[in-house]
Amino acid sequence: MEGRIVGHRLGGNRYYPRQLIIEVEGAGKDISAIIGKKVVWVHPVTGRKFVGKIVRRHGKRNRFIAYFRVPPPGQAKGGSVVIV
């Protein structure tokens, strides 16, 4: 399953660098099946893999919040991810 990184999760006075909003293509009604799955983003130059986990839903669209142990760089915004 494929997805796209929309941006960081924002708060009132700060942003959360380890939490990214991911828009999943073709999620449909399988929302509970997506939560808990791993998300992988690969750096286009170095090939380094950033692995995260989908924690919860974000809004009413097909968007979810993924938590990463190591925060991905800003180049990840707008990039595609693979949901395993």
C-alpha cells in the first residue's frame, strides 16, 4: 500500500518532528486494519530507511499520524511512503 507525507503534526505553539501526517491512497473503510502498521520512507540520495508506525487517524479524510523514532528530514515532506 502506498501513501504520501503531507507534513508534520502541529500543535498550538510547536510542531512535533517525530510525528508526520500521512495520506493513504485507497484506504477506504479499512481504517482499523491500517492502524498499527509500519511506514517506511527511503531517503532519495543516501538510501537510508526511516521506519515509523501508524498510531491513529487524523481528521475525516484518509490521513493518519505516524510516529518515527528518528525524525525524518524536511525533504520527506511530499514524498511517498510504503505501508508494510
